[in-house]
Amino acid sequence: MAEPSPQLILAVAADLESAIARWQAWLREERRAAAHTATAYHSDISQFLSFLCQHRGGQIALKDLATLAPTEVRAWLAERVRRNLKASSNNRALSVLRSFFRWLQKNGLVENTALSVIRGPRSPKALPRALSDREARAVVKEVASLSDDDWQGLRDTAVLLLLYGAGLRIGEALGLTRGEAPSAGQEAMTVKGKGSKERRVPLLPVVVTAIENYTAACPYRLPPEEPLFRGARGKALNPRHIQRCMQNLRSALGLPEGATPHALRHSFATHLLADGGDLRSIQELLGHASLSTTQRYTAVDTSGLLAVYQKSHPRARD
């Protein structure tokens, strides 16, 4: 929980106070910033200047901003971190400070490059929430109902099964050629992932069957070297179509906003881990270069991990 903001100690000279007022007017009149945006920006600058007043122990004027050192900016950010402010909030405040200094330089008031060497705090990468087994099955089952043409419904089913049933990225699935498509009885296929790295991916019979059903119904000729999945006019299927399918399924099935094509790949990995799969194997299946990526990617809830533990650990069965 973030600590409350410290009491502002604003001892600013008249020239700096005037510059802030002009900057605020510029935000409202030229940048057309909303009133609440301009107010939030003013608050961020006030918080920074209050910190600087206390840090330097005296009044701050425009000339003092010209001598601002990178260490002082880092100290300000560190103080915000100490108050448990989120990385997103700190990055926003840093962005506002940069904007203010750019305006000062553009208007010939202050020139200082201290901010150019400051990197903002890293925000944690948000991953899509994994769908439940029931939700993932519903997505695969219902996607065909969105298409007027049967062959297109079979195509969309096959694509989503490659994402959820084999853990492919959408680009990997749509990048397959007809010659790379699996045939009856095939238990694995080679996929070319990021950086052109190849990996072997096991195939469930239902995935192979779905692809065969699509290729049999597709009205277009599919030479071995050309794209496997085609759009309505015969060209390579655009990823945007699959994204729209998931968007429509979110509404039809009452799924969360995070139910995207990538969430199906995430669900593939998470469900494997929840059923006792080991991280190293899942790393290979996903084509991750780093195990740490897989650890973050396959986060499951505590109850899921506890269920696996109770099922597999010998002491849990005592």
C-alpha cells in the first residue's frame, strides 16, 4: 500500500512560478489537455519541486533547474519507490518532468540534459489471464458458429486448436505452409518460432483432425509451399481475423477482456503446469529461450499448485 504524499514544501522563486503557470496555459490551450490532466501534471511537478526544495534546503529558481543533476532525479525516484508508489505512477511522473523540461528548453528558459540519462522503473509485463479448461473448450467449440461458410468455421477451429492444443503463437500457426501441415497419424510437427528457431511440438489427434477437416473443405488450391490458412478471398489469413473471432467470442461467452488469441497459448502452458508438467518441458514446447520467461508465463493460482502438490508429493498422502 502506498504511503500518503508528504506535505508539500514549495519555496519557488517568482520566475519559476511564472514558468509553471505559462506551461499550464500551454497544456490547456495548445495541447488541448483536459482539465484533470493539467491538474495531474501540475501535481507531479509540484511534488518534484517540493522534493528538490527539501533536498537542496532552500528556494528553487529557474537557474537551479539548469544545474539539476541525474543523481537528484534518481534520489527523487527512489523516494517515490520508498513510498511504495507503483512503477506506472513513477514512470508517468518522470514523463511529466521530461515534458516540462522540454517545454522550458523550447522556450529558452532552461537547458539541462540530466533527464536524458535517466531510465524509468520497469513496469511488470502483464500477461493475459489463462482461461479455465471449460472456457478454452467453449472457445474452440463455438468459433465455427461465427462463420457463414462451413470451411471458414473449420479453418478457425483448426487455428484455435493449434494455439490451445499445441501452444503455438498466432504468427507461428498462420505462418505454416500446406507442406508443413500434419497428416493423419502424425504425432509431432516442426515449428519455426522467434529468431527462426525450430522446435518440435507434440500433436493431439484432435488438432490433426481439425486441420485435415479444414484442408478437405477449403475451396482454394493449397500448394505445399504456400500458406496453409486462407482468408475468404484466398489470400493468407490475416491475424486480425482471429483476433476479431476472439473478440466476438468474449461477448458471446461472457469471457474477460484478456481472452485473446495469445491467452489460448498461455492457457495451454498453464494447464500443463497445473496437471503436473515440469517447467523445462513446457519451456521447450513454448519455444522460450529463458526458463524465467516460462516461470512468469505459466503462473497458476495457489489452489492449483496445492492440488498438484497433494496429488503428487509422497508426504501429502500420509
